[in-house]
Amino acid sequence: MKNLLGLVIIGCILTSSVTLAEPSLIVVFPKTNYQTSAQKIFFLGTAPPDGQVLINSKPINRSKAGHFSPSFPLRLGENLFTVRHDNQELQIKVTRLNTAPELPEGLGFVKDSLTPAADIARLPGELICFSALAKLPQGVTPPNANVSVKLANQTIALSAQPQQAQLPSNLAVLTGQNQPYAQSSLGNYQGCTTVATAADLGQPQFQLTLNGKTITQPGSGKIQILSRGELPVAEITADAGVTRTGPNTDFSRLTPLPKGTRATVTGTEGEWLRLDYGAWINSKETRILPGAIEPQTIIRSVGYRQLPGATEIVFPLQVPVPVSVQQSEQAIALTLYNTTAQTDIIRLDDDPLIYRLDWQQEAPGQVKYTFNLKKAQQWGYKLRYDGTTLVLALRHPPKIGNTRRKPLANFKIVLDPGHGGKETGASGPTGYLEKDVNLVVSKLLRDDLVKRGATVVMTREDDREVSLVERQAIISQEEPAIAISIHHNSLPDDGDAEKIKGFAAFWYQPQAHNLAIFLQKYVVKKLGKPSYGVFWDNLALTRPTAAPSVLLELGFMSNPDEFEQVVNPEEQKKMANAIAQGITEWFRSVR
């Protein structure tokens, strides 16, 4: 999946073929002048299998075909590497960036450490918190310095905090290095206050005092206290407004809000809005409705209608309010916010999908509808507003074919060959690109599925760029039984590329979990491949709700031995056949 570009090639013109025009030493990654913050880095490349490849005069391990991916530690600053094979030599410079905070000269605040770092707005009485990192003279402990914030007419003391563990990025789980690490020894000061009435408080002024010397520095953002009687109302303008647990893209996603949803804005941070039910959304996906009052609705009747292949549940509302969806074993729950139930009658005849509908007012302004299903496997849902009426469409199970010769005769499957065009994906030791092998295996898989009777829709059939949004749209429009995205893997810079290999499955929506587990087990057992694992992962091609959607990583481009299998035509056929068989057996298992 990782994009490893910047080929360094001596004495060779690389084509899209795996075969080299003539023997050559190649280092695909890292390219010279590469920059990273990792403590080590792997070198990915190849050379003729005879003779040795030396990196900084040390011989390295290679596969039978001559591929290599050893790792080397990096010191801060420039690291020079000489790669040699016979009379060929490459010079590669890798710079390890210093990620430590930028310290001031002498006493002062660390650069970019003052928070809030952006303009914020909060409700009256809500906590407003400040933090700062301070550089103190050697030998001075944080409690001996005084740090405070002046905000309008009040002064807030910030107290020194005990050391706190720092968390690695989400990517660390891919290399098994997702352990906390100790914070720096800098003084960490924090404090909070509340303001009871609406006001524009302006910019906070941070002060650091030690031994009679005071350093003053303005904060980066202004602070506003909103008036509870004049809170703005936002309407979602995107087809599916991306909501998160916090005010930037580092925070986790929540259920997207359908276009037209309205909610009161109870806080802001930079360009992010906090909505009344707790989620955050980027203001670019909304518009403010001038003069609108806080959206609240009652709900009375709940209707339903059966369509070919789906059941639609209809929720008539006074205004389109925020919602969330939660799938669980043999149930799907829909929660309406800013909603009060006056429901006495719900009609729900015997349905191919739904066994029973339960509801309850979980909290003031929060109604939960739980659809108990007849089968554990769910086949997709869509959520939309028709005016002020919310429509939840639950897809029926596909009809299972009975013919042995065409076991997939009634199934539509979307196949997504990952990357394409300028989006090359990962690279193997020879420079062979992931986008190309993804397409080769996807076409083989398509042909095998078609022989089994399936209707197959490809997101691309040649080397063209297809955006992630376009790929998601294809799944939504086609409404297949399942969607499979085909990829080949690589590692972050500090991954152990020589050792890490194997087949992996990724899922996000609970309806795709069983499919991911099944295919992972089936392919690993069928082909005797190592297992890299099964991952819940927030990926564009695992997020679609219209059908169970799984992303498969068939092997590692960055592992020298596994790469030889990845590009082997016979192994590609075996892989495609194993996935096709696995899909067939999975459909039988959930019949």
C-alpha cells in the first residue's frame, strides 16, 4: 500500500515488466536525499544474484533472485550509505529529522506548545483549558517556575504536571511497536477556567516567571464565549458529512450525517464545528442557517415499505436531526438525536430481513430504534433524508444459487484493483509497481468469479487513476453483494521488511467482519501463506455501508522472498483462484 517512488537505477531502463533489460544494481527505496523521522530505515532493491551486495561495506542477505530489504539505524541529521555490487556503486543520503520540540534560547516557551492553538468558542460555564511547555535553566524543576495566562480581566495559574506517557501513531500497530513512550523532561504546565457569560475574550497572554524574570507571549487563538440564546444552526451540505470525535482529522470517524441534517453549533475550534450531540464536523461541509432556532423534533408513526431487494424504514420528522447507526450481532440500531418519541403504533409485517423492531427513549432528546434481524449476516444499508423524512434502507440477503456449476449465479461483486495512474502504490525491489500487480490479479480473480456465474463490476480495467470517492460511489451505485479491494502491502520506514510478510484482511463496518475473517483463514490455509493478520481499519474502501466491503493485502512488495511469489504468474493464478474459492465458500456458509 505504501508509495515507494524515486528509483535509483544504474545501467538499466526499467519497463512495466518484471524482467530487467540488463543486469543492474537497483535501489528503489529510499531515494537519495530522503527525509524521515524514523530511527531506522529499510533499503529495498535488487542486483544480479551472483556476488555480494554491500551496504557501507557490510554484506546483506538477499533472496534467490537477488532482492534485498535490510534495515539500518539512523542517527539524527545526515546519514550516508554506499551500496555496492561488483563494480557498480550507489551513494544515498538519508536525513533523519529531529522531531523534538524547537527550544528557545534561554528561558521561554517551546515553539507551538501554547494551547489553544486556534480560535475557539465555548458555552458559558464550560471549561476552557490552557497548556504550555517551558524550557527552564538546567537544574531548575518545573514547580519552581510560575506560569499563568491572562485572559480578559482574569489570571489563570497553570500548574506543573507530572510526566505523562506519549502515544505512537496508529501506524505503529502495523509494525508491532505501538507502545507508549516517555515525555520529554520539559516543564508541562496546564490549567483551566470557566466564564459565566457570553463575551469575546480576545487573545490569551501566557507568562513565565522565574527568579524575577518574566517572559510574556501571546497565544495563537482567540477565545469566545457563545450566547446560549443565540447559538448558530448548521446544515450539512455534503452528501455524507464526515463527523469525528474531535476537531481535526486525527480523531476517529463517527456515522456520517446525511445531507440536509441540521444541528446546533455548541462550540468551534479553528474551522471545526462542535454539533449539539457531541460530534465535530469541518465547517466546509456545512452552511449556517441565519435566524434558525435549535432543531428539535418529535416522532410519532414509523412506517416501512418493501422494495425489491430492500426494506425501507421511514421516520417522519419535523426537522432533519443528527443520527448514528450501530451494527451488532443480528441487530442494527439507529439513534435519533434532539428527538422525543410520541410513538404509539408501528406497522411491520413479516419481513425477509427484520424479525422485530424495538425502540426506547434512552435519554432526553435521544431515541433508539433497534432492528432485530432474522440472520446474523447483514448485507448493507443506506441512510438519507427525503425532505424532513429520514429513510433507512436495509438490504435483503442475495438469493443463493443452487447450481453446482454456477454457484455465484445470482451475485454481483465489485472488484477494486487498488491504485492506478499516478497513484502507483508500493514498489517491489525491481521497481515493479503495486498498481500493476493489483490489476493483474484482479483480472484473474474476475475471470474466475465469472466462470462461477458472478456478475463482476471492476472499478478500473486499465492503468487509470480512479479517486477513492469514485470507487466508493461505484459500490454505492452498484449495490453488489460484496465488494473486494485488491492490494499488495509495504511497511512504514522503520518496519522490518526482511521478516514481515503475509496475507492480511481489513474491515471497518461490522457487516464485513465475518467476510474478512473467513477469507483470511481460507486463503492462508489454502495456499500455506503466512498470516499478517486481520485488522479493523478506517480505510476508504472498507467504509462503504451499501455492501460488506473488505480490503485484502495479498502479500508484501517490500519482502524479498514474498515479492518473488507476488510477481510469479503461476502464483498469481493460485491466489486469484483461492480468493474466488473463498468467496464461494463464504456465500455458502452464510446461506
